[in-house]
Amino acid sequence: MTAASAAAPAAGPVRGIVMPIGGAEDKVGRMTVLREVVRLAGGSAARIVVISTASSLGDEITHAYLQIFSSLGVSEVVGIRPESRAQAAAPDLVEAVDGCSAVFMTGGNQVKLAAIVVGTPLGAAITAAHHRGALIAGTSAGASILSTHMISLGSGGATPKFRMSQVSEGLGLLPQAIVDQHFTQRNRFGRLLSLVANNPAQLGIGVDEDTAAIIRPDGRLEVKGRGVVTVMDGSAALTTAYTATGTQPLMISDVRLHSLPRGVVFDLDGRCLVSAPGLPDLSAPPTVARPVDVPAGLRPDSRRIAAEGAHESTAELRRRPASS
């Protein structure tokens, strides 16, 4: 062994992209989110495994996703649906995940999905696929299970309350966050905030329907789709979560809230915004302008200047006759 090789740090796990989807993603129109799944999985060379255990629709939902991914150009896509922990140990199911470039878990009942998959050879295969660089995506229930602390049940509402929700063990692919889905559509703000109050080291990530949070190995989250991803940071919060009883409303103060529409990039590790469409360029220092700085011969467009800030109906109001 050379001195250089001895000094080199040991290589860590590769890790792939984790992609929680808020549910109800478009399956018949532009399919923006599902097209992104295909792109990140390798395009036409992708090998996608669909796990439909959570869904109550059985083969119907499995076949639907097989058709969708095939129509988007994926040449190799298979569906598996273990219905027990014993079935989740079947070698052919584990082998299917071992050779894939992406795992896609459907929506449905996340408690069922976790009870059958977590801690089984199939669950271990999903984790191993993540660590070798495969995309792990899930919609609705399939998004919730990506967390270490998975929301297993809870009520809706805007006010955080004690015992408003319950968590169980997920796959642990997002150890720094708790994921909730159908977030705005089902008014789950309060329940995620209550979990952040009880677990302030965990970020709360609420994902809207037809929206995806694409989380890369470096901790950067990028938003795709129609809605927003809501991030709650309670690392500096004060709360009464540990003194509350029953269903008492919680006091929680100083939570940082981030509402992130499509195109926004957010650093989960640094807990800060990286970039967003429409933000001004702040790389240069601010300037102070004086009359001598106005370019010679400049003639301002008086119509544009007059119109800026005017109500859209101002011109119509001016055309009306004055009241007598």
C-alpha cells in the first residue's frame, strides 16, 4: 500500500435519489412527475420495479403502472405485490429489486406496506438498491415509508394537537425528515407540525398532490410538479409538546417554514434555500445611482412609467364621464 492510498479516505455508499410524491400524480395527461421518474431511472434503459402492496386495487393498479411506464418508453418494468412478510422473503421478488435501476411504490395503506416490507429481505433489497445508486420513488403511502419515522395515522386540520398523529418505522432512506403526503389537499399542516414539535431534530416535509420532492445524495431537494413542498424546521423551536395532555392544542414557537413550488432547490442538510426561479441576482453588491449615472440621450418611456403600479382598470375609469 502506498502512502497516498493509505491517506485516502474510505469510499462511502453511493446512495441514489429518493423521490417522495404527494399522491394523485397525473397518469393520463402530461404525466410530468412520472416522466421525471422515468428520466431519473435511466430513460429507455430503465429497469423499474413497481411494488403495489399498499393499494387496495390489487392487480388493477399494478397493471396500470406497468402500462404507464411502458408507454413512457421503459423497456423493462415488472410489478410485484407481496401480501405477507413470508412473501416479502421470496427470492424472485428480492432478485427483481436486486437488478433494477428504480423502485416505485404505489399509494394506499402505508401501515400495510410497512408491516409487510420493513425488516424483510425485500426491504433490505430496497435499501441495498438505494445504496448502489438506484432511484427509490413512492407516491402517497409509498412516499411516507421513505422516512425513518413514518406517519402511520393521524387526523387533518391546521392546528397542531397532542396525540394528533402516530408514527411507526419506515425504510429509513430519509433519516433527517418525516414525510407527509396529500399535504395541502387534505389539510395536514397541523399533524406534521405536531410531529415536528415532538421530533425537533427531524424536518417535516409535506408534499402536495401531483408534486415530487427529488432528494439527491448531497441533501439537495428539488421540486417538480403542480403543487408545493412544505418544509418545517423546528430545530430552534420552543414547544409544550412534552407537557400537553389529551388532544390539547400545542404551543410551538419559532418554527421556520418554507413553501417551495416547482423549480426551487432547498438544502436539507443546511436547512436553507439554494435557488428559486424569479429571485433577483444578489451576487453583485448594491449600487447607488446619481443623475450623472444616467446614460446620455436616454429618453424614458413615459407610458410605461405612468402605467407601473396603476390599477388595471385605471384607463377605463379615466374614460368615464365625471359625475355631476
